[in-house]
Amino acid sequence: MNRTLLVALREFVSTVGTKGFIIGTLVFPAIMIVAIVLVPRLIDDKPPRYVGEIAVIDRSGWQDPQGRTLVDVLRQAYAPETLAAEFEAQKKGVRAQVEQQLGEAGAIAAEQMLEKQLGELPEIRVVALPEDADIEQEKQKLLEGSPFEGGRLALIVIEPNAVVPGVPEPAESAGSSERGTDGETVAQEAAPGQDEADARGGEAGEDAGAPSEAAYGSFRAFIRAHLDDRFQDPLRRKLTEAIRSARIQAAGEDARRLAALMHVQAPRFREVTETGERESAGGELGIFVAMGFMMLLWISVMTGGQYLMTTVITEKSNRVMEVLLSAISPRQLMTGKIIGQMGVALSILAIYLTIGVVALDRFNYLDLVKASSLGLVVVYFFIAFFLFAALMAAIGSAVTEVTEAQSLLTPVMMILIIPWILFVPLTRNPNSTFATVMGLIPPISPFAMVIREAGTDPVPMWQHAAAIVIGVVSVLVAIWAAAKIFRIGVLMYGKPPNFKTLLRWVRMA
Amino acid sequence: MSDAIIMERVTKTFGEKVAVDGLDLRVRAGGLYGFIGPNGAGKTTTIRMIMSIIFPDAGRLSVLGRASAVESKDRIGYLPEERGVYRKMRVGRFLEYMARLKGHPPGSELKRKIRDWLERVDLAAEERKRCEELSKGMQQKVQFIACVLHEPELLILDEPFSGLDPVNMRLMRDLFLEQHERGATIIFSTHVMHQAEQLCDHIVMIDRGHKVLDDSLEAIRARFAPRAIQVDLLDDGDGDALAAIEGVRIVERIDGMLVLNLDDRSDPVEVMRRAVDRARVRRIELRQPTLEDVFIALVREGSGRSEAEIRAEIRGASMQEVGA
């Protein structure tokens, strides 16, 4: 067997066979799984189960024909049966949606998650306070007791004109509230037989100059601090719903008929693709593909490069280097090691790429990734890998200990951060002048090009060709320079050189 | 016999420092050569140039009939001064890898050879152990096997005994004498001169990049015939009486004995007779110069440095060999 390949084979086997590699390679997908599956479960622990009261000062004075007040409506909305029914409906909805996308197993998992997320049903009493109750004094009760043991959770003040339009009241007083009530009663009596527009017109006529929209009041709500948003959101919704339906009734409309009129079925958009159609995720998913491409390139290049540098340093500090050099030339050794680590990086790339493609296929998003893009990713991988491998081999050869490599590594790491900075501007605008230029500057070029390739706006073919030509040329230059540094560096012990010294080595011999 | 290595006016500088300066050297095929000289003399640089690990700035070099060792690496076995093993590799696999890098075909033949060698150096049980589990002496033996597995025609050993205990030192010596008997040319470099004296049939002395001596051990002994007499007196008399003998240049006291250094014209036998006449002598003999003495004499002649200075340089093995 060719000796360069012998070196490459040993390099590959001794790297891939270590526990470090196996763990390191699996850690990334594991983190992804944890992030996607476990973290939401941990974060979205079930909400606290509140046991307490919601106090309502209803100044609207409204009653429906059956004599039910807003407080009664709210109480109904918080009745255990209603809460249970809502819960079931929500579960069914989620289940239907998930089932469509993920299948039976996914739906069941989602349902379990949801069940957990919704937690146990709270136990909430809705209490009516007298209209003239002192708000400041009632607020104090929000500070007393516990939200889990019957303490007051919220204090709601429904304004006099919340249901029936009236003159907005600047000041709060028993008298004004009194007047408001009168006004409402009048309005309520006037309303039947008239349509909504007439009622508004009449109201506008009554209170000349007041804008009609401002005539409706709302409610004020004071709540205990640190209440879960899964309590707050439903409260807000239930209150607005109660007031809305009261207004509709007060205006003499049929709530159900209005609801039917207002409700327009708005299905999700369906994307039509070559492989079939699916529900749109509501946005451009290309950004994830760009991120995926860049991560793939980045991780495989980084891992391969790191291993390369470490093994070169190890061979030096083990003093096995000179033994090797008695059998093969430094060039053969470096080439063999780079090829071996290319195998390592390629394995990582293949593992992650396969996981990615399988996942996309599973969710029917495979069309986001063109086969030609995958081909380009592999081409750019080779360019990026050889560029960084040459750098890492040179750095590894120049130092004796891993710690000494830090100062030489810093500029390399800074170059490797650039793709992350470029990520957003390049995905937003893959064909801007900036993106075009970045795609042609050697160390960053392969990263920039895969980010651009993943965008919606196709990158002109000539730019790919130019980036590849520039890439190949820069790889040749980098390997040539690295070989020179390597040849001198591998037998150099002692004080680690700086970049100036390395450049001198390149010019030497 | 032909020459295994020919070096003509070979020069190598590292920055300011001239490591090897216009070295001429011929190593006879089948010879057992000792490269001696203090640390930093240029031995390792010379050897690395022979191995084509580094290249001379000037001069011509031929190894086993080829212009450079690059073309004949497979026929050379090299045990460098800076030697190591892959710590995580198993001993058997390491030896197999090294042999294959040297062009040995893989297969059961190679495996059998490795086992035989490990048995000979008493490491048969270690074949499946990782190299890092071996002691330093054991690792050194493994490295020696690695450089002879492919049965090289030329064997270069740079400080092969450093760090070995006496038992293993003897084992190693026997092993490479055996390689010599097989017909291999051996170059052996050391700063411990008496080792070379015990082993080699030809000595090359290097000091500060220059060759100061290149001759067979026999010829050296003949050339540096004893010019000193060593006397052990019965009573603790001083050497005044002896210093007065005609032909005695100076009397020194070394290790409790009196050493009479003779001038160039005197006859040692005549001086001994007179010494016995003048003092109560327990023991008297010709003092055979060691390689170290020869080295000092040569270097003193050439550079004018003092004897103590040179001796300190040879023995003070602390100075690091300048790396390539």
C-alpha cells in the first residue's frame, strides 16, 4: 500500500476509534434532540393550579333578558364544566393538527404534552362586589392570602359604558355611576327595534360632539403579582367575550347570527411542490436550510481541523515524529494526515447530512434542499476543509504543546466566526454586492457560498464557478505554504514561533 | 569495500549558528562507526542530514549509493535521539505500522517476525499492551525492534543507550553487535566516549561542527601511544623526586595517583626504570589514553582551549542538542 495512504488509514482509524470521537459526534445530535424534545417538557412544566377568587365591580348594570349580569356570564365561563370542555376542545384541535403532520404517534405525544401543559383545572370563584365598593380598599386584598388557597387573584372594574355606549366619565364617583346607569337603562330600552347603525347615530345625536367609538367603555383589571400567563390570557379573553356578547344583545342583535356573519373560515395556505402539497409553515424555511448547511460545513471542518492539529502536536511531543520521518518525507506525512482527517470530517458531514435529509424527508420538506445544493455543499466542504486543514497542520507542526497553539489559533478562530456574523445579511439578501464579494474571498468563501445557495434567490452559476476556482487555487497555495512550515516545524522544539516566524519559514527553502 | 555514506564538504547552518562546517566523511560498508563529541557538536545534525530529514546548505552527500536517503530510506534503520512511540497504539500494531512504513510487506510473515523479536527482548507478553503501559526501557527496546524489522543495510543509532539500565544496555549492545555480524553498516553516536571505545572499530570525532578525528580505533591507539606514566607510591611522598627525572614534563595528581607526563623525546621505559630507582613504588604502568584524553588533546591543539574547559564540555551533558 502507498505509504501516504497507510498514514491516512492510521490517522483515520486512530481518530474515529476513540471514545472522544464517538461521544463528540453524537453529542451534537443529542443536544438537538434535547433542545427539541426535552427542554420544552422541562420548561413548560404544568402551570400552577390556582384556587382563588376573581372579584368584579360591575358598574355597567347590564342584565340580559333572563336577568343575568356580566358577573354571571363570567362565572359561567369559569365553571368547572366550561373549563373542562374548553380543555377537551383545545386537545382535539391540537391533536387533529399534529396528526395531519406527524401521524398518530406524534399526535398522542403532542396530546400528552398539551395535557401536561394545561395542567389541572383551576378552581376559581367569581365574586360580585357592590358597584360603589372602594377600589383602593379592594385592591389591598390582592396582597393578602395565597393564590392557591382561596386568595383574591384579580379585581375587575367594569366601566359604566362598557356594554351600552354613554358619555365617558372622567371622574369616578357614586353620582356619575348613578347617572351612567340611568343612561344605560335608557339606551337599553331604546335599542330594541333599531339596528346597530341607528343606535349609534342616536347616541351620537344625544351626546353631540363626542366621537362614537370612544363612547364604549371597557374594564380595568388589577391582578396579583406573578400570576402565570396561562391564567392571565384566558381571563382577558373571557372578559372581552362576555362584554362583546353583552353589547351585541344590548344592541338587539342575534349573537349567534352575528358570530356566523363574522366568522370566515381561514384555512392554512397549502404549498404546492414537485413532491406533493403540504400546509405552509407560514414563512420561509430556507433560513433553516442555510443554517443547516453552514453548521454542517463548520462543524465538520472544525472537528477535522482540531483533530489534525492535535495529532500533529501529539506526534511531536511524543517524539514519534523523527521516527516517522526516517521512513517517510514530511510531505508524505502531512498529506497522509490531511487525507486521514478528511475522512474523519467527511464521516461527520455524512452522518449529519444523512440525519438532516432523513428528517426533512420525514416531514415532507425534502424539496427545500435541491440535490445540486447538496453537491455544492460537498464541493465547498472540500475547499473549506483543505484550507483549514493546511492552517491547522502548519500550526500543529510549529508548536510542541497544545497550550502553545492558542496564540496561533486565535486568528484562525476569528476567521471561523465571520460566517456566523455574515449569516443574517447573507440569508436576507443572498445576491447583494456584499454577498457576492464575501462569496469570493478565500477563507470565508465556502461558508458564504453555502449560505447563499440555501437562499431563495438563486446564485448565478458563474459565481459558483468563480468561487470554486478561487477556492481550489487558495487551497493549493495554503497546502504549499503549510508543507514548508510543516517541514521545518516538525523537528523544531522549544519556544513556539509567532506568525512572522512562520512566514519566514514559508519564504525559506 | 564500497562506502555506505559519502559526505563531501557538507555544511549546515541554523540562523547564526554553524552546526556542521565543511564535513568530509566516508563510512565503509560493514563498518561499526562511532560518532563521538560533546553535546551540541553537530552529531545529530550530521545524522539528520544523512537521513535526509534536513538538507545541507552546501556540499554533496550520498547514502547507500543514492544521492539522498530519500531514495534509500527503506534500507536504513534509524533510532533517533528524540524517539517516541504512539502512546495509545498497541505494541504489535505499532511495530507492524512502522515496518510497513519502511516498505515491509504486510502479512503473517511480518507478524511472525514481530513476535520473534518481542520474545528475544523479553517483551512477548507486552505485544497486546498499549505502548503507554510500557516502561521507558521497554519502549526503547520496542523502538529498536522498529528500526531493525525491515533488516536494514545501514543502521544509525543516535545515543542508543541513554536512559537504559546496565542489564538492558548489555542486551541492546548484543543486539546491535548481532546486526553488525549480519553485515549491516552501523553508525552509533554518543557523547559518552567510553561506550564507543568498547564497541566501535572506527571513530569519528566531531567538535563544533568540525571533524577532529576519523580513524580506526587501532590506529588511534597506535597514534596516541602512551606519553604518560602512572605511579602509585607506597608512602605518601610527593612527586618532587619524580619530577626531576629527565624527560618528565610535568607531574599531576589524578585520583590519588601521580601521573608523569613525558616530553616528546623521552623513552617511557627508561623513565619508568628511573622512577623505580628514586621512589618507593607500589605500582607503575603506562597510562593508556582514553578517547576522552585523545579528544581533549586534539581539541586543545586546534582551538587553544584549556583542558578543564573541554573536559567540562564533554561531561556536562546538560546542553541541549540544537534541533533542526
